[in-house]
Amino acid sequence: METRRVTIEAFLTRFQHIRTVTGMRNPVGLIAVTLNTSGSDPLMKQSGGSQSDGLIINVNLISFVAIRQGLSDSLYSQSQYSESLESTSASSVDDIHEHRQLRPGVYVPTVAFFDDASEDLDLDTIAKHAVRLAKAGVAGITTQGSNGEAVHLTHKERKLVTSITRRALNEAGFQFMPVIVGCGTQSTRETIELCHDAALSGGDFALVLPPSYYKAMYKPESLFCFFQDVANASPIPILVYNFPGAVSGTDLDSDVIIKLAKHPNIVGCKLTCGNTGKLNRIAAATDAATPSDDGSGFMCMGGSADFTLQTLVGGGSGIICGLGNLVPKACVRLVNLYATGRMAEARKLQAIVARGDWAAIAGGIVGTKSSLQTYFGYGGLARKPMPRPTEQDAEKYAEDFKEVVMLEKSL
């Protein structure tokens, strides 16, 4: 296998060229075919590239690896960071990437774990947590969501979390479990960059929030165009993320999401708005996948465990829920009860899960991590300026989660 460098611009230009010529939405496994292995790439010359910077490309007919130069800068001088990112990237972006599909069920937006003293990423715990969730029966993992403290991470750290998660799943025998990566940010350009980073780190799908910082300046078509532009340029499929509480109250209505769903590279949505009427309209219009019917394959996902059953009854595909970090088996059990027609049991379980989810909503990331520490021996602290829980806080969080955790441990 030949290894050489090309610029980031040349790589992305070539990637877009492959998509145009082949008509493939995600030509991850074929991009290396067109690289000129006998010398410098003409597109690299066009972009003004040199052999001293950019991307490292391993040329092979079925796979490629692309890692930005500079992994050994001051932030990543620790060997655990640079070695982990290099080795993970080499094993995670492969021909399996094209075959991971979303299926109805429970997806967990994983929390990020840090060393309590240094606040460096705790890579071992990130890996172990992902495997624990996979073994509990979840349908997939989401990195860089609200629970994952994406806003507290650098771009390199975001890629590392996704890479470590992908490698851990692969090594534990969950090679075909999809990883969704949160990629929303304030500009179209940076969002597209994060989508590319997600693909290169082993992510299979991108979860994208609408921008909101300049909300007052946006025209009615601005957000629609934002998602269209991102979907056109992303190397991986997109899920539209509607979470008004995280984006200054911006609330995408069902008409906009249904229209966006017609884009071939937009394959789902996550509705943390809690509007089940909206969910029902979108699910019906898109013929969304359900536990009993593949439908069109579009994934219409609820965004909170407290309305899992309502999502499923309304024709939704499943749930992407932060509570799953603490009690994944209980969340999976609820979906399975519905899928097998055991509605009376499902309603009883939904009530317990909803009470547990209220504890998660009230305590936020701090409460979830504190209770992971209390009940499962790991969790740690959120990054500053998030508050450190007092002993009294930890006791309250543990008490609030006790009912649902006891259920979890009985499964």
C-alpha cells in the first residue's frame, strides 16, 4: 500500500469529483481508485498543495485513511491521544462503512468522559461505555450530541471520541452497529467540515442542529437552504435535529422537515421538541421505518425517553435518548414490549422510564454522570464551567434515578 500526502482542499475536491462521476452518495471505499499513485495528483497542483502538509492518504482499491497533519501539537502531545487517533482511523474507515444501516430501536447519545483532575479525555472509559451500551441491545450510538459535551470539545477531540467509539465497537464484535455523529454548528461551512471529520473518524451518519446565533437575521428559507447545502456536501447521510431548547427556540415545523426528507442524503430526523403531533405527521408523510415495517427507511426518531411509547404508537422509528446512558436495557425493553404487542406491560414500563427521564432532564449531564458514578462505578465530572456536584447533590441524583436503575439491574 502506498502512502503519500495531498492537501485537504485537493482531497475534498477529489471526493466531490468522485461523487459527481459515479453518482454515489458516499463513495468512501472507492475514492482511492482515482488517486494518481504514480506521482503527484493534478488536483493537488490546482489547489496549490505541497508534499509537506495536508492529508495522509493510504492508496488502496477498497479503503482509505485520511488523518490531518499535526496530531502531535501541544494539545495532543500525550502519546495516548496521538497513537489512539492514528491507529483508530486506520481501522475504522473501511468497506464495512458503506453497509451500516439505521434500524428502528434505541440510540444513545453518549456522554463524554474526562480525567477529573486534568479534564483530558478518558479514552478507556469512553470505549468501555460504548461497549456496555452495545451489549445492552441498543440499535446504535450517537457521539457529539448534547449529552456528549460537544460544545466543550475541540474538533480534534470530537474526532477522537468518535474514532475511539468506533474502534471499541469493532473490537467487541459490533462492527455493523452504526455511529451517528453530532455535526451541527453555526455556519454551513463548518458544519460540512464536521461532517467530513465524522466520516473520516468512522461515523456513519451526521446529526445536524439548525444554526441559531444570528436567528433574527435569517429569512424563512435560510434554514431550509442550510440543511440542503449541508446534505449536498456531506459524505455521510444527514439526520435533521430539532431541539428548540438548544438553539434559541428555533423550532422546525413538520412542513419544513417533510420537505427536507425528500433530499436523497437526508435520511431521518430527531425530534427533541416533544411534539408528538409533529412526529406523527412526519412519520406518515415519509412512510417512516417502524419496528414492524421497514417503510421507506426514513428514520423518524423521538428525542427523549419519556415519550418512547408515544413515538412508536405515532408511527415513529424509535428514540435517541440520553437516559440510555444510565439504563439502556430498560429503554430497549420498552421498545421490545411495544414491538411484540405487550402494550399493558409497555405502558407500565413507560411510566417508570418517564420518571427516570425527568430525573435526567432535571439533573442534566451533571446528574447523569454523578449517578453513573454512584451506581456503575464510572462517570466523573463534566468539563468546566459545568458545576461540580456536592455530596448532597449526588445523593439527590441517586435517589431520583433509583427506581429506574433498580429496574435496569433486574433485566
